Amino acid sequence: MLTRTAEAVWEGSLREGQGRVKLGSGAYEGPYSFRSRFEEGSGTNPEELIGAAHAGCFSMALSAGLTKAGVTARRIHTVARVHLENVGCSFKLTRIELDTEAQVPGLDERAFREQAEMAKKNCPVSMALTGVEITLNARLVQ
């Protein structure tokens, strides 16, 4: 069993405070704040990190499914748009839009869409986020 870690430190009040997030691998460490999360301030935010994780997981799951189907993707590019909305009196992740584009020689559109839907359903991050609507726009390109 694999265990991955990340950590966050927050100092101060919600609006004036600031924090740092750090990935256990050391690949990223950086600031986050109220402004970077709810406005247009510099730094990262939890939703952006979830989006990166989801895009990466989905792309790898799609590659795995294609490999099992006997084809290899030249390139898979996925963008995840994570929507954070004020619902009632708290914020909630309401939707994640996965937008992927792939070059897969020798694969027809129908088979590609089937593989993309399976990847959306079965990637571990998608499964962890079952309380959030996840949509998929998948395009096969030459």
C-alpha cells in the first residue's frame, strides 16, 4: 500500500492570515491565502491542487485503459476546472469539468470516448470525489 503526504500551515485569521502548502515529495511548496482562494491573489489554493491531482490521475487512467486496449497515446492533455461556490452559508465544490484532448493513432472516436468515460469513472481521484459532479469533454485529435 502506498501512502502519499502533503502538509499545510496556516497562521492568522481567515482574511488576513496566510499559509504554505508542501508536497511530501518536495516537488512543490508555496503560499496560499484568502485572496488566492476566493479572489485573484497570488499563490495556490486547495481547489487548484485538487484540479492538478484530478487532471493527472485521469490522464494516467486513460493511458492505462488505452494500453489495455492495445493502443498507445502519443499525448493526452487534460484540464480540470474545479468550481467552488457559495451554497447556503458555506462553500462547496459543485462541479469539476474534465476537458481532455488526446492523440491516439489507430483508435476510432467511439472507442476513444468509451475509454475516456471509463477513465473518468475509475481514476482514484474521481472515485474520491464522488460527492462532486464530474463532467467530461473528450476529443480525439490527429
